[in-house]
Amino acid sequence: MLAQRTKLFKSSGTAAARAAAKAAADAGMEIVDLTAGEIWSDLAPTIRDGAIEAIRQGLNRYTDTIGSMELREALARKVSVETGQLWLAEEIAVTSGAKQALFNVAMALINPGDQVIIPAPYWTTFPAQVQIAGGTPVHIDTRGNGYVPRIDDIRRVVTPLTRAIVVNTPGNPTGAVYDAETLVAIGRLAVEQDLWIIFDECYAPFTYDGHRHHPVVSLVPEVRARMVIVNSFSKSLALTGWRVGYLAAPKELISAVKGLQSHTTSNPNVVAQHAVQHHLRDGDGTFEARLRGQLKAARQAGLAALSQLQRVPIPEAQGGFYFYLDLSSVLRPTLDDDHAETSDDIVSALLAQAGVAGVSGTAFGDAVGLRFSYGIPPELLEAGLERVVRVLNAWI
């Protein structure tokens, strides 16, 4: 009845976790929801003022399909500063969030049968979009190396069908930050093997404890002709609902993205575009600094609570705003067979026994992982994680 491609994907695992939390709350349970990949924050004043200005000016007409020229010029300046290389407006496309940017890239780059290397655990949308485009995700297990892929493992799975490598740093769900040495090796491999790098850096502003985000093109400039930078303002400005993302790529790819987007969403929301443009022009970094401070404090409080875990390793949480737990030490064989329980069971137990919602690692290709967001108010975070510790320490 439905198109065959619908069998290739299902609803996002993170969306399902949010839905389960809402259902429990609607049923009368007191729930601490640690599922959402967003930061609880007021609007940046410059975003608010820019949106109001757009409304007062009556900006209700189409912009260019891939964003207004003014915004793309501002984004080109931003990417130029961040990478140390000159970027032009014609190398920028504005999208309805980073998810659309990634979808555009998948549809513009991947042919049926192409293979795309995706380190695991991975954000659930990466493989889904590859499959929608007709490609095949090829996963590399990073759990034994601090959730950062080893270059030898990547090289081992490269075949004549390999088209691209997805690099997500700081990583969702793990919070791992790729070191410069690893990024250099990936960049050189991409040049050597004529591969594309899809570089998702949506969590770039948030790194901790001496870890630093490195744009791969800054380390290996020659990869620029084979690389796409994907970013958004959903995390950096706490604007998940506004849906403003962008990509930076060679002009030919931007042209293909423009053609595709003209037949899907057309231009992103014009009021949101104007608000972001206003912020890029008038923002002084104060809001971003406050947001980073908020997350840094939440991370410290959360790690203090999680330090009471007896059998589960304390997550490093190098970047982003997630705690990613390795539950392998508390999982056990079931009574019926020799298969190990998965993190799904613990997620269900935490929801029922502690009133805390998290996202099972099975959503990210990892049967023993568990993701908690610390983007929520600190008092809720600490209360929720204390309940988590109590249940996990009793899990035998």
C-alpha cells in the first residue's frame, strides 16, 4: 500500500522517548524529562528584536530558496572566521534546521548503492537519511576508544562503493570531541580515497575540560573541495523551534541543494532568517557566553550527582550537553535465554520506578547506552539524576 522506502525508516528514537515521557506525565506521573536535545533558555534579546523588526517591516514574502543574500553573506563571514578560510555567500545554503541541511546533502551526494561510513553510536537521523537516499550505512563501533573512531577502523571498511564519511563532533549522543590528530587522519583519508566528509558541528560551541572543537577543513585545507559543513542555531542560540540551519560547501553542491530545496520547502521561515541575521550583526557574544556558562554549571552539577554511581562508569561528557552512560556492567542475561538485556529495559525501569525519562542507546545503534540531556533547569536535573543513581545502584 505504501511506498517501499517507508520500510527503510521509522520514527526517530529520540522522538519516541519524548513521546513516552509525555504519555507518562499525561497519566499523572511526576516526570523529569531528560530526553530532549535542546536547552531551556529565554530568547537572545537580539533574536527577539530581530523577529519583532521583521514583523513590523511586514516581511512576509519569499526570499531566495536557500536564504536571503544578506543572511548568507553574514554566515559566510561567520564560517570564514571559524575555519580561518574565506567563504562566499554562494557557498552557503540556509535550511529549515540542520536536519534539512543533512537531508539535502544526502539527496544531492548519495547514489543508490553508495556506502556512507557512520561511527556508532550515532545520531539516529544519519543512517535513516542515507537509506532514504538509496545508500547503505556502514557503521564503526567506537565504544572501545572513548566514542572516537580509530582511523584504522575507518580505513578497513572503505570500499570502491564508499562515498562519504560522517563526522559529528562534539558528538550526539556521546558528547565525544574528536581530537585534532583523528580529524587530520580522516581528512587525509578522504583526500586520498576521494571521499566526501559530512561534517556536523552543531554542538561546536560547547566543549569542556580542555577539549577543543576543530573544523576539519582548518586542519586539512585540501579537503575543502570534498567537504560539507553542517550547522544550525538550534543549539548555539537555543532556537530548536525556529528551524534555522545552514551548510557550507562547494558551489556545485550548493547549486544542487538549491534545486532540491526549491521543490521541497523553498526558503526557510523569513522572520527566523531576519532574526538570525539581526543577531549576527548586533550580537556581542554575551548571550552565547551565558548559555555556555549555564551548561557548564549544569554539567558540573550532573557529574557530581552521577559520581555516586557504583557500577556504571561516570561519563566524560567532553562536549555538547549530554551524559551518555555505558550500562554494560548492569545488564544481565535474562532467565529465558542467553541474550543480554538492553538499555531499553533500564529506560523503562527508570521511567516507572524513578519518573525519569532518558533515551535508550538502541536508538543510536548501541544496545548498552543511555543518553540524558542536561539542557534542563539545574534543580530538575539534579533531582532527576539522583533518582537515576538510586535505581541504577539497586539494579542487580
